[in-house]
Amino acid sequence: MVNNMKNLSRYDATPPITETTERIKISGGPLYESTVVVEILNTGESAVIPWTEKCIRDLKKLTFEKADVVELLKFALQHGKFKGSEWCLNKSGGAWAACDSYQVFRNEWIAKIDKYLEVEYYVKFAIGKSGKLVLTISCHTPENK
């Protein structure tokens, strides 16, 4: 199926021509400077848009609000490991975004066991075309890949 090839990310390149379940890697990267992403995130939680249905489901599962996503993205940019860049489709027949992906480990209080544990997250995001939004494509723990 051919999609509309619309690129909603600030990364200025032509997106893939056809939809695929394969990950379409973008060489080089990261595509977005961390200082620019943090500057956008510092404008507040309204700058973060969960952009895919899977991301919305994963955030609900994690019981994350937008403020939690802002905090995690900032932490990932400062302490995480860059995993690569790739094209992501928001839905079948939808638009594309060129994304950066990070893996991050963070100590979090786990109330059920009454102690801190190291929690692993994967986050994937793009800066929107306007340069004022961070499109959150993915935010999950390893078991939710």
C-alpha cells in the first residue's frame, strides 16, 4: 500500500514510499540535538504529543502523564544510550516521522515492594515540523516492545 509520504518531523528528508512493518533505519544520528529537544520540553507538557496508538497504550499501562514523559525524555537525553534513528509511521495510511531512539535505566521507587529498583525504558521521539512539539512515538519497558 502506498501512503501519502507526508513527513511530520523537522528532519528534512523524503520518507519511505511504501508502508512496511520493517524498521527503516536512518544512518548517522542522532537527528535532533539534545539541547534543542530539552529546550522544547522546557516549555511544558503541552509540547509533548503521544503520536502513535501504541505509545498512548504504553503510557496508560505505565500510568504516565505528559509531565512524566517530559521528565523521562530529559533524563534519557542526559543519561541514556542513543540506539539509532529510523522512520516511524503513526498509523496505516498515515504520516511519517524521522525518530531518534534511546535506552535508559532509571532508579524508581516501587511501592509494591517498598524499595528502589532500576527500571529500563525505551523512548523514541521526533521534533515536529514546526519545531515546537516533541512527537512521542514510543515509551515502554523492554517487555512491551
